[in-house]
Amino acid sequence: MQDAPNRPYHHGDLRRAVIETALDMLREEKGWQFTLREVARRAGVSHAAPYKHFPDKAALLAELAMIGFDRLRESLSAAKPKAPKSLRDEITTIARAYVAFGTDNPALYRLMFSAEEGKSVGMHLNERALAVFDVLLEILRRGQAAGRIRKRPIEGQAAAGWGLVHGMTMLAIDGLLVPEKVGSAPLDAALSTLVEGLGSPAT
Amino acid sequence: MQDAPNRPYHHGDLRRAVIETALDMLREEKGWQFTLREVARRAGVSHAAPYKHFPDKAALLAELAMIGFDRLRESLSAAKPKAPKSLRDEITTIARAYVAFGTDNPALYRLMFSAEEGKSVGMHLNERALAVFDVLLEILRRGQAAGRIRKRPIEGQAAAGWGLVHGMTMLAIDGLLVPEKVGSAPLDAALSTLVEGLGSPAT
DNA sequence: TATACATTGTTGACAGTGGCTACTTATGCG
DNA sequence: CGCATAAGTAGCCACTGTCAACAATGTATA
């Protein structure tokens, strides 16, 4: 990372480098309790350099969390099938993508949901989080319009969907989805129940 | 807490006092990142005294997490209606109790699901966690036997139930269940979808 | 082109924390 | 009376976030 001994005095793009390094560290560790100094170390700059780009550590954390939500939304959008064969197909595909994002980036995912405890930045962060929520809303809306989903208040159905995938993601990250208790494919099984709860009975 | 200046040299029951104090602190703060020294301070003993009862901080955390799971299981057992009027009644009641436990003890709840990262103690901790899971399994088992719940692999249904309540609890703790997005009673709405997914279509 | 200014990085340090360990002191019990 | 237990005192040591002062570099302007 900080190999080149002849690096120029000015990094040139340290802000991005700090973020990138922090994301790397999040990928390696399970918790998001890294230190600013270590980020600086691995980015190959002095321990105070990041302060030229972030007022404090919380600002970096907030930025990382926002990036996380953005990436999650992108993952979901990318995974969303253009022409879903069925409601089950559509829900399952996108839910799998959601949980996969969490299990692939456990530390980042945890951070995303822990960082907005600093209330002030909270609004912006919530915006990003709720943008993810909108992806889910859109699916449900179209499903209802097509008659494939029960006519129920859509926010409630969305809450069920989000709650379920968020919960399954967290349980998976924390290693609590042990096959002896929860079966070999707990996510698919849980989604099955969800789909049966969302889908129109006629179907 | 440590008011009495004429307290005896030997506390007498410091182990319990440390746990009690730590639980108090968890009740007040949102995170579980308290320090052993502060626990000792508030318990009115020196900062090294707790080490006579716990080998290290992780041991205390693990103990607290186990207590948390035990209490959660007790809460659920206590809330479980003896003669449920309906499947919806039964599920809703117990799920509300679950989420209430989490929102009433956010720091403890978070700790419960973060502490077993130290793998070695993990097995014992998982035992307690899975005992909670068993409460859920029991409800589903009886529901299936009574024909009120669809015949599906019960672990999958349990995964759906646990995932949903865990997710809703976490979202609630993290303040992401904003009414504008998710409605005024997101939990009840989500449970509605769950019940419709679990319940026999005939009903 | 030369010079002043703003930007960005470095060095060093401060103040506080925090887990943990040795060693000492008090207490209760056999 | 003596020993095991439990508590206190002191301190190590590493680390962290943050700031202030200084240095190097880029940029705009006279």
C-alpha cells in the first residue's frame, strides 16, 4: 500500500485514498472499530494527514456508511431482474443480493447501521438508507399493480420485506444461522414464507 | 451507587454487583462500549477488583450476553398467551414482546449479537440464543399440529419469524423505522404479512 | 517570471483512556 | 493463629483522537 519510498510530498488524491483504505480494512476485519491512525499508516501518509480532508473520525465513518448504502442500492438495482418470471423469482433474487451484500461486507454493513447514532449527520445518512428502501417499494408497487401482490398498505409490506432481509443478514453475519437449527437454506425458506405472505391468494 | 463511605473492605457479592452495575450502564447508554474501570467506579470498588471475579473484560461481556438471552427467553415465555384466540393473536403478542425487549434494552440487545465474535465462548452463548429460538419453534410446531399453520419445513418458518423480528428490532433500535416511509405501525403491518405467510390458506 | 498565498502533508506532542499486572492490605474461616 | 480469598494502590504500556507548528508544493497574481 505505502510501498513507494519516492512518493511525492503531496499525495494528490488522499481523500479518496483514505476512503479506499478504510474500505479495505472494513473488508478484512469483522468490526468497524479501526483507528484513524491505522488508516493513515496503511495509506502511507502521516497520522495527521487525514485531518486535512475529514474534520474528525465520525465524518469519515459517516461517509463510509453513505458509500455503503449507495453500493447496496446499486447492487440491488443491478440484481433486479428485468422480466421476472414470478413474484417469487423477483423477491428471491433481490433478497439474495441484499443478504449477499451484507455477508460479503459484514463490517461495512454493521457500520451502516451503527454510524448514524451521531444524530446531526443522521438525516443525510437516512436519505441514503431510505433510497435503498425505495427499491423495495418500487417492486411491491408494481407487484400490486399487476395483481400479483395482495392489496395491503404498501409500507407495511415493505417493512416486512426490509425487516426480514435485514434480520437474516444480521443473523448470517453473526453466525447464528446454524444448519442444525435453521435448516440448510434458511434464507430461501424464510423468503418462501415471505412470498406466501405477500402474494395474492389467487395465485 | 458507591455512596456509603463506611462500606466494608470486602464487598461480599461483588461478582453480582459488577454484573448488575454493567446492566445498569447498558440500560443508560446506547452502545455497549463501557469500560471495566467505569463499572468498577460505579460499583464503588477499585478498578482492579473486578479481575478477582472475571478473567478479563470479554468474560464479563459474554456473561452479560448470556443473561440477556435468558431474560429474552423469559420475556417471551411470559408473554406467550395461554389460550391464544388466533394464530395472529399468538404471533403478534410474542413478536411485540420480542421487539419490546430489544427497544427497551438496545445496548444489551446489541451486545448479545456482537459478543460471540470471540468464538471460543461462542458455543455456550449460542446455546442460550438457540434456546430463544426454541420458544419460536414450539409455537410453530403446535400451530402446524393444530392445522393453523401451513405444512412447511418448520425450521424455515422459524427462520422467517426470527429473521423478521430480529430485523425489525434492529431497525427500531437504529431509528430507521420512520413513519413517513414505513407507516405508523410498521411492526404490526409486517407481522400481518408474516401471519398471512404462515397461516393455512383455508383459514 | 517572481512572489505571496492557500493547500496539503509531516512532526511532535498532549491529554486521556483503558486493559491488565504486581504487590500490598484487610478480612473471614478453619 | 495462619492461610486463602478478596479488595486496594500503584503503575505499566500501548494506544488514540486531536491539535499546533512547520515544511513542501501548487497556484494565482503583480
